Amino acid sequence: MNLRDLEYLVALSQERHFRKAAEKCFVSQPTLSGQLRKLEEELGILLIERTSRKVLFTPAGDAITAQAKRILAETKELRDIARTFTEPMSGELHIGLIPTVGPYLLPHIIPVLKQHFPELQLYLYEAQTQTLLKQLADGELDCLILAQLDQMDDFGSLPLYDEPMVLALPSDHAWAGRKQVALSELKGEKLLMLEDGHCLRDQAMGFCFAAGIFEDQHFKGTSLETLRNMVAAGSGLTLMPQLAIGSPQSDHGVRYVPVTDPEPSRTITLLHRVHSVRRPCFNEMAKVIKKIAISSLLQ
């Protein structure tokens, strides 16, 4: 038994398809299948039921796969410990980001991170909050950059910046020329919102409900870009994170007006496992990201 065999087993449990698992591990399908058969022979137990339609794991297979994930995570931790004492700002770093942060923050920070930490190999993954939290807890990701929520107390966090939400409205709207809009003025309005699963939706809804603002139930956006286009088409108003609004010269039929009394906002944080040995790396990254993000928000 070796670690590579355990990687094959975990990949198959994730993909439930031999060819896809082999591609994920950068080996041929016969190699992966053959090594898993050898693993079964060595353990003396059937791990996988092979059918023509699907891959089914036996109860023993599920139990051993769960342990294999823990072993691989601990092995990675050993390598990280060694790197922390030798070159803390080097090696692979797997970062998860939510869709309402990644596309808008990354263009600002990636060039600077590469300049400051040339030995770091950054791997970026985009998913919704609950998926990312599970991947972080399971050791699949090293850290996350996302909006702070109450259920994150089990993780360590490094606050990066507070991001206001601005009101996005059609360029021909009566408020398009306003310098600001009080949240109370939106009472009775129906705003376009993201679909369930996006933490920005929950945060925006919190401000809206408190002010007597309702959600437009006829439509839920799959992304901020979808919401932006709906606003440009005159289909409604929405709240947009400030980093996502772009430059005034490229508004494409949308105007952005600050909201006050109170100002809706969210805190973007770098989240990590509490006892992660890569904390020194996260601290240095957070300092750089914080400085860049605040500078970008003030522009």
C-alpha cells in the first residue's frame, strides 16, 4: 500500500467514474483500476462494486476511503510543517473563493501576490460558501477568501476589508443622478436577488427585510453579471458589492448609487483551519491583500 493508491481511491470516490478519476490523477484508466485491485487484494476486502453503469463503494470501501482522506490530509500537513520552517512563502497554496468575490478581487491581488511571493504556486477554486467550508474542513483547500458569516466560528479568520453594497439601477431611472439614497427610501421596492446558496443574497436580504424592502420573486440571478444585465434591461434594482461595479466609464446602462442610513456592507475575510501550520503564510498574504483591497475600494 502506498499514498498514491490512496489518492486513486479518493479520486474515484469523488468522481464515481474510472476514466474521470484517472484523468484527475494524471494516469491511464488501466493503471488506476489495476492499482485499486491490488489494494483490494492487499487488504483482503472488496472496496468497489464494478458495474457497467456506475461505480458503487461497499461499506468497507466507504470506511477505508474516509480514513484515506484523513491520511492524505495528515501527509500534506507534514509537508506543510516542514515548509513552514524552511520556506513559509513557497510551495502550493490552494485557495477557495466565493463567486461574488473571486472575479472582482483577483485581478487586483494576483499580480501583486506574484510579485511579493514569487515562490508561491497559487491554485484558485470558486464555489459557494457551504461547499468551500467543507473542502477547507476536509483539508482539500488551505484557506478561503469569502464573506464572514456566523457559522464560521470553528475556523481561524483574518479580516481583510469591509465592502459596501451600492444600489445598482438602470441609467434612465429617476434616481440615476442622485449622490446617495437612504435605505429607508427603498421601502416597498422589490429588489433582484441572487439564487439560494449565495451568502451575498442572505446578507443583502438581512438589510432589506429590516428596511421593509422585498425580493422580486419572479427572478433569481445565478451570478452578479446576470443581475447587472437584468438591471441594464430595466427589469429592476439590486445591491452590488463595490468591487464588482467596475469603472464609471463602463457602466453599460447601469448607474451605481451609494446607500446610507445604514450602509449595507459585508466583511471579507481569509479563513483557515484553526491549527493550520501555514498560519505564517496566511498572515503575510492577508497583509498584502488588505492593503490592495482597501486601496481599490478608495479609488
